[in-house]
Amino acid sequence: MLSPSSYQPRGALTPQRALSELTWLRVGGPADWLFQPADTDDLCAFLAGLPETVAVFPMGVGSNLIVRDGGLRAVVIRLGRGFNGIEIEGTRIRAGAAALDAHVARKAAAGGVDLTFLRTIPGSVGGAVRMNAGCYGTYVADHLVEIGVVTRAGEARRLHAADLHLAYRQSALPEGWVITDAVFEGLPAEPADLEARMAEQIAKRDASQPSKERSAGSTFRNPSGSSSTGRADDVHDLKAWKVIDDAGMRGARLGGAQMSEMHSNFLINVGGASAADLEGLGEEVRKKVLLNSGIELQWEIMRVGER
């Protein structure tokens, strides 16, 4: 089988790579190719030599993703060791796109910088930026300064946060562009206070979410257009879990897929689920919620590939 690029990369290029092993839900067929670049220069040269007709799909740690059972007709770009560094520069944190959100929060806290909102966000920095991830009323957009990207044509660029037009669970980053790093600005604080706050967040999360199950985090966006604040005065009428409950779909099952009994906006693989089970159950939930309340839930989990 021929390489999809005229460039011979220094990183790992693997044909027909099973993606089920790389997603938190453990489902999905193979990608035509999986490319794990050695560094930014390697990524630039590879993409520059890749025919325009070949689709590119940047993938983080698969925490917010359903890969369909037929797999992906694309080159999947997955960043690794060359892209997971975390550096503290005053109150600014520079993190590689492959760095885990939780690790960024913890290292920032140790350096006296408050990015605690990242502690309970699953996944890596690249995905958090692309989706403007948020928790307890704080979003990536509130702290992002700039990012490094490699365009589909293989050009390395710097983009200001404003260039991304970040909104609730979305950004304007063009398809096929790969985020390589991000710079965040946080407020100074005492490390011990930040550690205590993160411990409280973890306890709150584990008490209300199935954090030990195979899930992809929140399944649907809140109809309110904002994340939960976690405060006592939070209003729940237009939260996804509430309209799912009202439609009688808490605990609903299809094959090995289930809407969690603990938190009904979490779609979990209880064992042996296919991607079709998971997406099919999600679509059934959307249908029931629409019939019950007239609200059309929007997926927060990304679904890609062929059925």
C-alpha cells in the first residue's frame, strides 16, 4: 500500500489502524491511516505533501468521540509526546495540544496560576480549544490567548483567540487544521487554595457523574446554551439531563449502550456496545425529547466515519 503523502515522515504512519482502542467509548472501525508526527516540522511537511483529495481528521485522546463501525476514510492525525509539554511563563501557561486538560490545571496550580476549570474536563488541550470546553460556568474562551496551528496545506501559524470566534461548544477553526499548542492566561493564586478547589470539583463530579464508566462526557449540549455553573442557584429547566429525564429516558438501553442512571446526559458503553448502539440510542433520546418538550437536542459528542 502506497503512502498517502509524498513526504516520508519521521513519525509513525500506520495503515488501517483500529480506532476503537483509541476512544473512551471503545467503539469504531479503522482509519485508512493514522499519523503520529514527531514534531511540528514533521506534521507540516507531511500535510504539505498530502494530496488535497485526502481527508484529514485531527484526533485527541478520543474523549468526546464516536467513531462509527465502518471506520474513517481519512488520515487521522494524533499528536503525542512531541506535543504534550506544559510551561509556566508568569501567569501564562503554554501547553501542547496533546497535554491532558487535568494535567494543565494541576501544573498551573502548582505554579500559582488558576486554570482550575480544566481539572474536570476530560480529554486534551487541542479538543478543549476546538470545542471551547467549559465547566462550572468557565470556558476556554475566558482564558485563551493564542494557539499554534498547522493548516491543511502544511503551514504553521499563530492565531489569536478572537480569530476562533469561540462560542458554546464550538469554534471557527477550519476543517483539517491541527492545533499544536495553546497559551492560556490565569489569575495568580495560592497553590494550596487551588489544590483544595480542584479536590472539591473532583468530589462534586464523582458524586454526580459516572466518571468510572466508559463514556464520552456530556452527550448533548444544554438547550440553555451554557454549561452548568455548579452553584446552588443554578436553573435546571433547560439542562439536557432535565429534558431527558422528563422524556423518561434516564437509564434507557439499546444493546450495550445506556443513558446513565446516575446522570442521564451521559451515554455509556455498559459492555459490548457498537457505535451503532450508542448513536442509535442517542437518536432515540433526541426523538423522545422532541416529542415530549418540543426541544431538539444537539449532540455534543462528535460522530464521524461510515456506518
